[in-house]
Amino acid sequence: MPLRAAFFDVDGTLARSNIASAYAYLRWTELSWPARIPWIPCFALKAALYLAVDAFDRARFNRLFYRNYRGRRADSAAEMARRCFEGYLKPRLFPDAVAHVQQVRQEGFEVVLVTGSLDFLVEPLARELNVGHVLAARLQVSRGLFTGELEGGPLSDEEKARRVRDFASERGVSLAESQAYGDSIADLPMLEAVGAPHLVNPDAKLRRIGLERSWPILEWWR
């Protein structure tokens, strides 16, 4: 039989999370109480801009947002990932999502995480779920520091689908026999790339398309 894969988005699909809240959690844990007072309104203003950009262009939002990591030491990535996973992401995992990942693996699917989140922040989740393949955003490094710029395009919209197709081509995976799971309209190209798309907690635009195409809709809110 051809190899089959199950491609899972992360934020909103496997967990009640997003890249902005993950970063805010990290900064909050790093700042002293006096430093938090001016930081809160400043970040709130930036968040309003991010929401406006995200509503029209998810890829541009990703490029803009990841500039927050500019100047941070690359060798601090593992510690940032540990703190973010233990304190932020792990408590927000949907139990139904974790169970489903285990189920599709038992059914013979190769599980792949496909996310616009940063690669090092997703690595602890991959270990937790025993997932061997992660397609994620990666920051450029110069002189040991993150530049705030991404290597390649943000993993959103068509870029997600392209990375999924490349993965399938490189590893002999049949996309017609594969599954994909996503919550956002930005996941639509990835969902269309496989034979069995599934919507998870979908936003309004994606839900409408899913209903028109009779795609399965899963609610993993608990």
C-alpha cells in the first residue's frame, strides 16, 4: 500500500493557542513586575495592528510578527521552547486532539505537524505526541542572534500546501490517501491538497466551505 500521512495544523487545531499569545507568555515570564506595566499597553497597541493585518493576509502577519524575536540569542531557543510548552501550550492542548493523533497513527498514518509557529517552539509538542515530522517556520540567524526574518515563506495558505506536497514527493506519500486537519481559512490550500480533509473548530469562512463540500467537521474544544 502507498504511504499515508495525516497533516495537522497546530494553533487552533491541536491546541487553544496562537503565535501572538505564545510570544506574549514568553515575554511576560521574562519581564520584572515594574517592566510589565509599560509593556502591557505597548503590546496591546501592536496586537491591534497584528489583528488587522491578519484579517487580510496571514502570511504578511507572520512576517511582521516574527520581528519581535529580532536580537534574541539563538542558543536560548531550547529554553524558550521548554518554558512556552510547559507553561502555555501543553495546558491548552485539546484532549480529543491528542487522542485523535494517537488513533490515526494506530491506523497506519504518518503524523506530520504543519504550522506557522516557529520550529523550535513546536519541537516539545512533537516529542510529547511522538511525532517525527514537523513542517514549521524557521527564523534566520546572524552572529548567533535571530534576525526576526524568516527563512523562506511563512507557512500559511499556499505555502502550507507546497510544503505538504514537497514532503509527500520526497517520502513517497500518497496525498490522495492522506488526511489533513485545520481550523482556519489559511489552512484551505493544505486541506485541498489531500484526499481526506477535516475541519477542526473552523472559522466562519472555512466552515461555510466545509459545509458546501460536505467535509467532516470536528469540534475539539474540550
